[in-house]
Amino acid sequence: GPLFAVTMSKQSFFSRFFKSQYNYPFPKRGGGWGRRYARMSKDLNQREWQTSFAYPQDPFTLFDFSDPNDASDAMVVDERDLDGWRVSDDGVIGGYSKSIARFVPGKIDEEDISDKETPTEQSSDTENNEQDEDDNELIRRPRIPLDIPHIHWEGHVDTTVGLESKVDRAGFAALRSPEFFYNSCDLKGGYEAIEIMCRADTRVYTVNLAVDSFIPNDLFQGQIVMGGQPTSLQREEEEENFDLSKQPWDILYLPFVELGSGGRRLDNRVNIESIGLTLMDGKSGPFQFDLARIRAVNVWKGHIWEGMETLNERVENTRNLDR
């Protein structure tokens, strides 16, 4: 009867939505947009209720591949799963660039990679020298093990424009995160920067932040560059044999106000839809990039705010070492 028809119609709708667009919200492999939505909404709502997002907030993890669910979403990076990490390149416009990505399980040691025990940021060495001794004591942190779970992204960018291409320029490769649905990553003004734990060559990478706004597909961008192995475009064979896994991790932070889009600047009231990385520096040659974690953070005296409790612990640990 009509009731049966309505029930079947609803089942058919949800079945088509989950299967054809973004798979099921709770896939058997783990991860998925349903688990991501539940975790992030719960965490953000709890912070808002307990602190009203009073400044500064402790770091908020967007992706951490030591987490089983985030790792599950990373494992399908080579399967073009719409609800997982994805790669693309200029082959879609007739170019010749190629890139691949894979999940590297590594070793999980919660004490070594916890939010409270992270290495100094890439730019902090110079800043430390300018601060007094007391400030230096507050930011001493252990180094992160080289072998932690991460996505390894590599390839070769070719700026040659195809004969049948309809564009004037070519040469890019991109890595993109799963999407955050239903405002599950609305930071509500509680954070001022994106922190990225990564390591790479010294090519210039672009960070892409897709945000919810009145403009469809609104994308804000900023650039990062690491201090790792210099890219030698004339010695491609030697560069391709470079072992990135032996390089230390960098922690970079990029303030939201430094991200731009067509002359507009982003403010701290950010509602993130997805995060991506693009290599489009106008140079042909190989590249390598490892990504381990992305967090929303606040910056205190030039360094990531990890919470007063953590700062007190660091002061006490430093005093114990000096005795």
C-alpha cells in the first residue's frame, strides 16, 4: 500500500545517496564521513559548552593518521574513494604530470606523538634565540620518531602543454582530504592558524582550504616550503632516489589571515569543508611529500599553544633536567 511505497522510497533514497555519492557513513573498513562528523561535532560542541571558545583554545585535530579512523580514510588514497584522501594531476586537462600516494602505517607511540609532546615549529629556532632563557625553557620539546603513520605522496610534475590541450599552462599535482559535512568543522572563531606536520623537498607547495561561504566552491590558498632536501631539477635521477623517510618532521603553521582568494583574506571564523595540497610551482621535476597530521591551533609567543598544563609540565621537566 501507500505506507509500503513511502518506506521503499525512503530506503531507495538513502541507499542511492550513501552508495553512489559518498559510500556509507560508517564503512566496514573504519573511518568514513559519519564517524568523522560524530567525532568533530562532539569535540567542538564540548569545547564551546565548557569554554565558550575563550582564547586560546588547545589544538583541535582535523586529521591524525595515528588515529585508526583517519588511517582507514588514508588507506583508500589509491582507490579514488570520494570519502577518502584523493590525488589528481594535470592529466585531466591533457597534461603529462603523474603522482601517486600511499598510506604508510609506521609505528604508533602515543607518548611520542601526543598533542602535548610535539617538536618545535620550523620557524622557531630563530625565534628562540631572540627570547630570554625562561621562554626557551617553556618550548623545549622532544623530537618526533621518523617512522610514524603518514601519507606518502610523490610524483613528477611536467610543465609541457599537450598538443591537444585547451589550456595555456600545465604542470600540477594535488592531494585532497575527505570532506567535512554538515558544518562539522565550523571552528567558530576559536582558532587562528592551520598546523601541518609534514616533511618534503624544498619545492613550494600550496595549501588549499575550501570553506563554506556565500561563494560556491570558495577556496583560499597559502604557500609553504620546507627545509629538507633541495630539489635538483638537473639531476632528476639522483633526486628520485632520495629517501624522504630518513628526514625529520617539520611542523608548520599557516595563519588563516595569510590565506587569500582573489584579493580577499580569510578571517578566524572559518568553516572548513576540505583541505588540500597542490604542487604548481611552474617547474618540471620530481617531488616527494609526507603528511602526518593537520590541526587547527592558536599561536602564543610565536609557538603553538598546547595548554597551560603542558607548559607547567615542561617547566618542571626542564628544572629536573638542570638539577
